[in-house]
Amino acid sequence: MSVKDEYKAIAAYDARWRSIANASRLSRDLSRHLAVGLVALAAGSATSCGGRPGDAGGMDTDSETATDSAPNDNDSDGSDDGDSAADWCDVSEVLARNACLSCHSETPEFNGGGLDLVSDGLAERLVGRPSNNPGCAQSVIIDIDTPQASLLLQTIAPERYAPVEGEQCQFAPMPLLSDATVPPEDVTCIEEWIRGLEEPVPVDPPVPGDAFVVASKVKYLLHGGAITNDELLQVSDDDGKIVNDALETLVAEWMTTPEFRAKRRQFLELTLQQDPSDGNYFYQFRNTKNLSMKPFRDNFRMSMIRTAERIVDDEEDFRSIITTNEWEVTTLLLGALKMADNPMILKSSGIWPKGNYNNDLRSLVNSEGFYDSDLDSKVWRTVTLVHNPDSTHMLSGTKLDDPLYLEYEANAQEHAQYLRSIPDGGSVELRAPRIGFFTTPAFFQTWITNDDNDFRVTINQAMLVATGRSFSPGDITPINTDMSAIDLDVFPVGSECHGCHKNMDRMLTAFSANYDPINSRQHFPEQTVPQPDFSFQGHSVPVDSIQTWAEALASHPNFARAWVVKLCQWGTSAKCDPLDPRVVALATDFEESGFRLNYLFEKFFASRLMTDTSYMEGTEVPGARVSIARQGHFCHAAHTRLKAALAAQGEAEKSAANVCSISDEADILGSSIPDDTFGRGESYLHQPRDMGPFTAVSFEGLCSTSAPFVVASNNKAVFRGDDPEQVLDVMTYQVLGFPEGSEQYTTQRELLQDLYDTQIRGPACADSAVFESTLTSDQPQCGLDLSAIEALQNIWTIACQSPSMIGVGL
Amino acid sequence: MKRFSRRQMLSGMTKSGLALSLRSAITGLPMSFLLTGKAHAADDGEPKITILSCSGAGEAVNVCGPGSFAPGLESYFEHPRANEVDAGDVGTVMVNGMSLTAEHLEHGAEMSLGDRSVTMAAAWEALPADLREHLLFFHHRTNAGIHPQFPTVLTAHGGVQGMGGRGAEQLPSAIAQETADILDTTTTTPFVLGGGALSSEGAPLPIYAPMQAKMLASSVGNAVGGPENFGALYDHYIDQTYAQVKSSGTAEQKKFLAQHASSRAQATEFGENLVQLLEGITDDSIESQLRTAVAMAKLKLAPVIVTNFSFGGDNHSDFDLTIESNRTLHMIKALDALWQAAKSLDVADDILYATLTVFGRDATRGAKGGRGHHGALCTGMVLGSHIQGGVVGEMDTSSGQAVATGINTGTGTGADPDVPAEDTLHTYYKTLMLLAGVPADRRDERIPEGQDVTSMI
């Protein structure tokens, strides 16, 4: 069966299945959603082509002729004769009856290529919007100036509307049913609808944000500290609005600090998905859960993060994270990689026994002390991991009484010493290829595969990390190999499953040729596996190994846009639209910079995606979003600000408390603050952003729990309380973030003074109602009768959970 | 004249106009809807706090529940075999005085569900009769094949409409939006104790495991000088500092400050009571999640509470079905714990319990002994004192494997179905809305395609 036939069969199945599943919805919802929206948008008559189905029967395929012949003059008096144009030429119905909406639904990410043809506001969404297809980025879905150039028309009637782009811009003819075509009269209807559209008036126009709000937000996210008055003046125009160029200068300065490196590390940890939820590498290393194995787990988690940092710091092409075999490693990590070059020893029951050097990582550390889990986990260096499947170095046997295993066991000390001797810049041979972020032990553990899954989860997550996209049944990217890699019994041609598996399963053998699907260790397949392929979302490259597969992934045209979207969501807490022209422009800049990630950080955080705001309710302007400060941001900011507070009190050499881990209780409370997380199959981060009661309690509990550590009379405290005036000065500026010298500072400082005075005033009020009334009284008669330290502890608790600390965007 | 402080207003917020305006701001519901919400309640029964157990792994309820031991279908179902299962890993699970082992999953037993007699895994017999009287199994299809489809399945593939017909919504959030005001719960969005990436109106929801919730509840009001006094100080600070933002800030800024104020007030409201109710919770297991959910229902903390559940999960390589056996027995024990807790806290009549899964598992075992994904046969479990126990839907094996049939909404059987098999997910969800007490007009707006199955009420 040819690839073409394969597509036909998929499409036929898909249409048949969906026509059953969605029959009622297609005829009911669409007319409700689209007709209302489009009629409103197009001033009533725009959705009507003004003709009857039969009128277009003899229509010329030339688009101009077709347009001319569209009977727009019908019912020109607006009367309803019972067979009006609207009865047959409603765009919603056209899309529905041509089976467009089953894939292009309100949730189009899964199998609609990201194109939603159902939701309200179709015209605003599609007019002038560039294609999500990487090869067609120069074209738009609906072009109201030149309707024939609209990709919407070109995909439903390619014979009628010659594509304006070259072969690079390829779409599956729609609907995804090769034997069916959109009837000419329906095509005409859509064209006429497009001709009737006007440039949509933005209903939610972004406006420049307030300089204090924007600069505070950007510094909070990139650095964690409070802005200075000089910085505020530098980025403010005469109206107090943000000046983007000046902000970019500041962003570049903030990016030179260690605080920024810590924040960038957070971003890389999230986006490279190197953090398995349970930290138990049972399938790869049998015994890693114990506390003594923490250095191994930390090394696993950090290896690719440090590698990415080196790539970014060296201003290398960031796509190297996909192809590099020059990893940051420790001796412990090298020992683990060498262990994973040998097979697990199995009992006849199928159990992997522990306590031997093939299976059990812990045995290497504890029994003979070959590796020092402390010292051997500390010295990081760059080592090239040379793939040599024929290497016999540190080769072990498959049974405990195998002479090869006995020799391996006898030489364990020597092996450790050898790995310890590999210098920075050195190399080591490995039988399993170790390339890019997706072959690390941490990635394999985060996305555990098995012999049914056969690396599909690994591959899908690698796609999401690199390109932000997943497999789609409508993907018509040319395929380069036959179907021998696909299990046609499980995914028969014509089934819905085949739509994704035709692309995905052709990639599996790049992995299964090298790794065991049970434990992801080095593996020689029992028989020759089919040649792998890379065909994914508009990018097709013949490949023959995991190395060339990785290179194909690295050259995917959606890489730049995906990473702009990732950074945009991390910074704004909004799911940024990959079709947003500002996202597209930043992606182009990123690409032209040679894919330098630091360049992207600098440009993005000073871009209008970040700095614009909106006063509308339910706005979708990313920069307008106000979110809780999630755990990573909050804990880092609290630490940074306490460090700055120490410096402001002349104690820069002291280490500042980390309020999120200052005690066992703080550990739990800190981990209760919602954080950014990634999920299986998700192209966006999971980002709780709303304040709820438990979130409020997390912040308040953490702040009050940390108060006795942060404010105390001992030397470890950040604020000692012997100079309350100074403490209040520093809290106002360094913790609350109101820049010294500014108008806000003066007001805030006075307010903190009032709060302090009220608390230390005696006698203690009889009850809380009386106390509350004193807060607004001109002549208060009582207070809380607290000591200076106690009062300052409460001031800390207030400052620590103030909206400027626990919120981003205020 | 005594100043009417912001704190005093917040302390009475659950009944006040401010509460409504805050809720309106937070939920996006118009004030008019909030004000008239109670009027919707009557036509379909009393609203319930809904406890939803979710699984993105895909659960094998379909392989141990009704139908899976039906005479004549033996060749379509493979169950754990007690002599193969690793007894050391499963052992015995005590439920309601009955010792359960893998043997109780290998063999079926006839037992009552509501007024029906059904045959299913013998382990279910351990559940008390009054629980089984109200336990319903609902066969349906999710039409999903891979794990990442779970968020889409939760929207019935876009079939659950968002508030006001805007976009799609996940079922737990849709139920919460429809019942929060009627129930007068503290919060208006689902409270997630476990269960993966859930969202409400597109905003992801945080997850608080039981032990975290317990710790947080005990952290309310620990500042020096007492919680009331500290609250006064803090509110005074916020009022003074953010007065300008509240008057001229952006809509997002105002919304954040409103959420912030109401959240603190809500936390004060439930803190101490929740600590007492969670006294016996010592871990984050599914059983603890369900017991915590009941405690939260008692306090009317949230309209919907979400937990995990597991009947084996993603068990492709569960070569002897030890994992499936172990988790299934513990899940049955957890169900019993849920029911006992609900009765003990006197909320058995106030809750609806149901399960949501991305797909079922294959009735037969794969090459490695475990089970693959099966979106054409999922079995939802539904429990509530207002429900007549039994089974909705049937299984059809004519295609060579067991799949869910269509449903006759009048009888609940698969005979003469008016809901095609492919649309049963919408009907399952709409029926859950009915059982949660969502009024008919609101159900029709939220899930236009689905139908109500009324046979079990």
C-alpha cells in the first residue's frame, strides 16, 4: 500500500468514525456557535453568499469566475421567500457538512493542528493569522485583501486557488477525506464570506503597562530582587509608562547576576523535563530510593541542566540540547552510565536481584566503597560520551557466575579509578548512545516506557520539549520508509490510531535499536529492526540512526516558536498563542541570533508580550495577567530579598535564610505553594495562577513560621531588632519592593511605622474589635503591648505575604 | 459613627452582597445568576457535594465489575489468577470484616446492587449491603486511546460547554460552577486532593494532598498577638497600600486583590474545623484522600472534591496482575472507608461519588500479561444515597471484544438504545450532573448532546 493510499484509508476511517460520533453536534452546535458569531461579525449578510446550491453547479473553476458567478444579487430586498440564501450558505453549516469541525474543534490541539473553527470570534482569530504549519508561516489563514491567497481556501479547493507559496507550503487537501471534496458552491460561500469581512477591530487592544508594575514584575521573575529608584526612573516615560528599550538595557544587566542564573536554571529544569516525580530509578538502577543515593539522583537531575547552561553560557546554538554528546558529568554519573551499558541480571522468575554490580547502583557505593557518594558527585566536568556499540570496556556478563561478570566485579575498584581520572574535556566510550536531553537517565525515568509502549512516550515528550507539538492524525508530512515499523495488527491502516502511529512508530526503532524498553539500558535487538524515519509536523528527513534522528529533530522548523511560547508562558502565566505575530517575530529573531537562549530571554522580557497590559475583564493580553507567585518564583524572591536586606544592613557576607526550607514545617508549607509543573502529553506548563484559601494559607503559614528565624535577637537572623527604624526602612524597600526615594516608599514607610507603633503600644487592648478601631483612630489608647522583636516579626509576616511578594503583576 | 471595616464585611461575606460581588468577580458568573441560583435547585432534587475520583492512567473497573463474569462471556475476560499473583505483594485486605485476596478477583459471585442481582468479582461482596444498595455501574465509551487525551475526555471531547456557552469546560469544574452557589460552599472551584492536571475556566487548579491540607489547615492564624489582631493589622495594611490599585488598577489586578481578600477570609472560616476532622489522616493514600474529601464535604468547603483512584492503573507489564489485584482490593477498601466516613459525619445524604477515567483496560491480557488501553468499554462507579444501585448500559461482544453498547435512557439497559454507544460519555456526564443536582435547563446548556438516564433515581 502506498503512502497516498494510507492517507486515503485513514481519512475514510476518520470521517466515518467521526460522522457517527459527532453527527448531532455537527448540525446543532455549529449553527449555534458560528452562525451567531459570524453573522455578528459580518454585519448580517456576510455569511450569506446569496445563491442557491444549484446555482453553482456549472461554476467555472477559475476563482474570479466563481466569484463573479456568485449570485449576490439574490434577495437583495432582504425579503424572506422561504428559500433564502442564508438557508444554504451559512459558513457554519458549510464547515459542518464538510466534516471540518470534528478535528478543528474547540480543542484543536489534539488532532486539529491547532486550528479552532468552532469557537466564537472566528474572523478575529483567523484574519491575518499566519499558518501554524511551519512551511507556510508566510501565508495567512484568511487574507481579506487577497481572498484567493487565504490558506483556508487553498486547502479546501487547491485546484481552484493555486498556492502562492512554493512546495514548502504543503497541506493535506481538506477535508481529510481524499475521496471527498468540498462542493464548489460551498467553496464559493466561504470565499464570499471572506470577501465580506472587514479588518477586525481589536476588542482588547493592549496598552503600555505602568513602569513600576512592569519593571517590578520583570525583575521579580528574572532576578527576584526589588527595583531601585534609579531603575524605575530609567524605564519610565513622562506618563509613568514603561519604555521598552530602557527596560531591555536593565534586563541585560539583571541577566549578568547569579540570581538570574538561578532563575534560568528553574526554567531549564521545567522545560527539559529531567525531574522524575518519585526519584526512584528502579527500572534503570534497581536501588536508588534510599537517602544515601541522593547524590546520584541529584547528579541525574542536573547533568542535562548543567549541559544546557554550558551551551547557553557559551552562546552556542541552543538546539544542541537535542544533539550533544558532550555532557556535564560527575564520576558518579559516569559510573551509572557505564552500569547502564550492561544488561540487568535476571532471575528465572523475572526478578532483578539487588546487591550485584550489574543491577544495583547502591551496591557500588556501599559495599566496597568504590565510589564516594559525596566526593564523586561534586566534581562536574565536560566529557564527550562516545558511542561505540562494540566497546568491551567495563563489559559484564548476564549471570552472576558468568566469568565476564566475575572479572567485572574483580575490577570494580579499577573501573572507578579510571572514571575518576577522566578530565574536563576528556571522553569515554559507551555502548549505549547518550545524545541530547532525551537519552538521559533522568528523562528515561521521568517518562518510563515499557515493552508495550516501546518508547512512544519518550518520543512524544521529546517532540513536546523540542517543538512544542505532538503527533496528529492529520499530519501529512511526507514519509520516507515503508510500513514495516508499524504493527498493523494493532494499528491497522485506516484506523484512527494509525493516523498518529504512522509517524510515531517509524521513529521507534531509532530507540529500540539501542535501548531495552523495560529498563532503558543498552540493548542489542534480537533481530534487525526496520530503518527509522523522521516525519513530523511539516518536517521530513530520512534518518538511519538515533544520531541522525536527533539532528532531524533539532532542525525542526517549529523549534524557535516553541521556545518563545515556553518562555512566554513561564514569564506571563498565560498560554501564549504560537500564532501571535509577536511570538512569530520573536521566534524569527531567536533563529536569526543563532538560537542563543540568552538573547531570547533578553528580547522577550523587554518585549510587548511582557510589558503591555489591558484593562478589560477576561483579557487575553499575556502581559496583563496577574498571577500568584508560584513556588519557584516566590521562594527565590524571598531568598534574594533577604540577601539584599542583609547587604543593606552592612552584612553582605552573611548567608540569608531560605524561608521555604528554614524548618521542617516550612518545608511542607513551602511545597504547598502551587508550582509550575509539566505533564504527559502537554505542550503547556500546568500553572495554577489563582489565589484560593489553601494558597493563601500556604503563604501565611510559611511567612509566620519563618518569622522567628528571620527576625530575632540572635546573629543568625536577617533582622535583629536592635534598630527597628533601620529594619522598617529595609523592609519597605528590599522586601516590599517600593524603591527608596520614590513617592510610594514614603507612604509605605509611614504605614509600616504606624503598624509597628500600634503593636508595641500598651496597654493591650481588651479585645480584637477595640484593637481594630485603634488602627484608624487619631488618639489610640491601647495596642498589643508586644516587644519590638515580636512587632517586627509580625511586620515581616505582613511584608512576606504582601501582594507585591506573593503576586506577580501588581 | 462606628466605621464598618473591611474585615467585618469579609467575616460576613458568605451571605453578603460583597460575597456575591467577589464570587461574581472570581467565577465570572453574573451577579444576577448568583442571586437567583437557588431557584434552580428544586426541579431535579437536592444538590450534592460531588466527590470525583479521576484517573488518567485508565482503570480496570470494567474487568471486575458487572458483566465481566457473565455466563457465556468467559472467553472475553481474563481475571487475576490467585495461584499466579505474587501473594507476598498482595496478601490479605480486610474490608468490613471480610478477608479479601486475589481469589476474590479471580471468581465472580452473585450479589445485589440496588434491587438487581448481578454477578461480579467476589471482592465486591465485602462492601456493606447498604452501600451496594446505592452503588451504580455505568458502562460507557470515552473513545480515547492515549493518556494525554484525559483532559479532553474530561470535557467529553469539547461536549461540556463552558460558562455561558464559551469554550469547553472539564466536567468537575462545570459541576462546581453549577452547584457552588446552591450549596453555598466556601470556594467555588473543585478542590483537588489528587487526580492530575485539572483546570477551571482554563486556569489550572493546584493539588493539595491530604497531609498538606491538614498541615495548612493547622497553620491558619499563627502570627504573634493572635489571629484576630494579626488579621486586623494585615487587612489595614492591604487597604492602605492597594486602595489606588483597587480603584484604578487593571481588571486582573482588581480580581487578584478580591481573590486574595476572600481567600484569607475563607481560610479563617474552615481552618480549625478541618484540623479536627482530619485528625485521623496520616498519609496521602487514596483511602485518605476519600476520607479527607468527606471531611471537606462536611464543611462544605468546595462543591466538587477530586481524588485519585486506582484499579491497577497503567498496567501493561503487570505480568501476573499482582499490581491490579493489590490496587483493586485496596480501592474496594477505600470505597468502604468513604461510605463509613460519610455515615459517621452524617453526610451520606449530601454527597455524590463518581469515577472518571481516560479509558478502561482491555478485558483480555496483552503479550506481557497486563492490559492495554480500551476506550470502548469504561465502567464508571457512582454512589449516592439518592441512587438506586444497579447497572446502566451493557456489554456487546459481537465484534470479538467486549465493548459498551448504546443506552436506553428510560430503562438504563442496552436494549433499544436511544443513545448510540459513541455518545455514552456525554450521557454519563449529563447523568452525573443530574445526580449532582444541576437543574435541567443548566444541564442542557452545559452538555447539549448528552441525555439523562433516569432509571436509577
